[in-house]
Amino acid sequence: MSIRLFVKSSESVAAEVVEAGTGTKRQVLISDEEGPNFALRRFIMEPGGGMPKHTNTVEHEQYVLKGKARVGIGEKLFEVNTGDAVLIPEGVPHWYEADEKEGFEFLCIVPNKEDVIEVCDEPGY
């Protein structure tokens, strides 16, 4: 793949509903076809929205753009806020619950590998 340099406005990228989530949308800002090693996505959760407990076969590096949320990673619960960085290792169950008043937005960078997503049976969000 040849590398193409570009700048893209997030306003030009459609936000798609994340079916497994509640009140959650995703924008693919740099796709696996555009970036040689990583994809960059923006997740937008409405107040009280979230994602159920699930696993991925790729790690996630995340940066919180605004808002706050409770994020479960493995057996630990974290209160994350604007400006926080989050690492979710591959295969570790995790979930998100956006603040009831503010909502939650974050960037998520993942490697360009096949990602198998499995929703867990045990409760999370």
C-alpha cells in the first residue's frame, strides 16, 4: 500500500450508530485502508450511553476528548475524564458507561489487524 498524506475534517465523516451500544456513534477518521499501521476512530456517547462488556482481538489506545465515564477493564473500574489516556490490552473484557449529564467522547487507535469482537455474557454496562 502506498502512503497518501492528507488532512480530513471530522465534520466530513459520517457518524454511524454502534449497534451493540446504547446512544453510541462512531466515526472512522482514518481507516485501515488509509493508514498503513493504525486506524483512528472517534466514539461519541450520549449522556448515559455506553457499550456492553466485550473483548477485542486487538489492543486499544484511547484519548478522552471530553466528558467522563466509568470504564471497566478486566476486573477493575476506572473513572475517566477529559484528557485521560486509556490502554486496553487485546483480549481483556471492557465496557463503557458515559456520565448521565455530560456524555463522553474519545479517540480510539487500533492496529490494522483483524479484530474479532465478542460481547460477554456476564454483566458490565
